[in-house]
Amino acid sequence: MKEQNNQCNELLSLMKVLDEKIIHMEMNVPPQVIYNYHHAQNELSNVLQEIFTCNGTTLPEKTMQTIENGIEECESPVKDCKKVLFSTRETYPTIPLITKNEFTDIPKYIIGRQPLEAVNGLIDTINQILKAKYTFLALGKAHARKHGNLTLFLHYKRLDSDICTDKEQIYFFTAEDYEKHTKSKLNKIKLNLMTVLRHCKRLREHRVKNDLRYVVITE
């Protein structure tokens, strides 16, 4: 009995120390953590607005209020959205920007007169396309149906089935995705920059019949 009392007292002491540490952590949260949290909230709002705007629908006001207030309600898809956005590496890839050293090594006949900023500007645009597309897919079929985007969801899934396997998830976009997101076509300059991205091992091309997909190189 005495031994058990000693163990209980020891456990109580440890719990007290832990409680004090928790209180200290709560009172000393780094400002950067708070900033990152609010930044993530704003990021969620912006991505959802982008997805729904691109597909001709409007994000419900209630969902917007939920995001802005940081409150998760069971009637809205915000909880699932947060899961998606806070695990971005699993949801969608991010193409690394071209470094100055890489840019210097690109042959002149490939890069022409285009500056580094133009190449990285295209990469930024592609990353936003991938972000919107794969965040939308990660929200699921039920979410797409609820917001009237089931046709687009099934279209993306059909394209995935042509190129992806059970063992590997392949991330890609098409000229149609680019046009839908930017409201402009892949002109000659942009296509030349795509050649630069292939040369720098950021993208590769994959054809399925007459359809061309720009596949992200993730390794």
C-alpha cells in the first residue's frame, strides 16, 4: 500500500509539472505560430473561392463565415477542407522555382531572350493550377455533387484513370486546365517556356491519343 501511495504521489508530481509546462506554453505561443494559423485560414478562404469561381459557382456565405471565424460546423465542408489544406504535400505537388545557376546552364537556343522571372512566373501559375485542381479532387465526389461540380469531378477522374496506376499517383495538368485558370491560351511564348521546364526536369509530356498532359516530375 505504501509503495502504491509513493507511486501515486510521484505521478501527481509529474502531472503537476506537465500542467505547469502546458500553461507556460499557452502563455508563450510564438507570434509566428499565431501568424501562420491566421495565414492558413486566409489561404483556405482564397483557395475555395478560386475553385468555385473557376467553375462558375459561388462559395456559400455560411461557409465563408465559418472560414473567417475559424469555426468548424458539421453542416459545412470546412473541416474536410482544412484537412486537405493542412496536408498540402499529400494533396498536390509544388514545382520548385528555377535557380539562377540552373537558368545560367540553359542553352540559349532553348531559353531565347526570356528572363528568369518569366520562367518562374509560369511555374507560379502552374502551381496555382495544381493547387486548385487537386484540392478540389481531394474534397471528394460528395462535395462536388453538393456544389454542382460533379461533371468536372468525373472529368478529372477519367483523365486520372488514363495515366495513374494503383501504385503511383501522377500529377498533371492540361492546356484546358491552364486556359480555365488563367482565361488565356498557352501561346507560343508559354509553350517555349514549357520546353525550358522539361529541360530543367520540372515537367514531362505524356500523350493519351490526341490529348497532351503536362506531368509534374516529383522525384
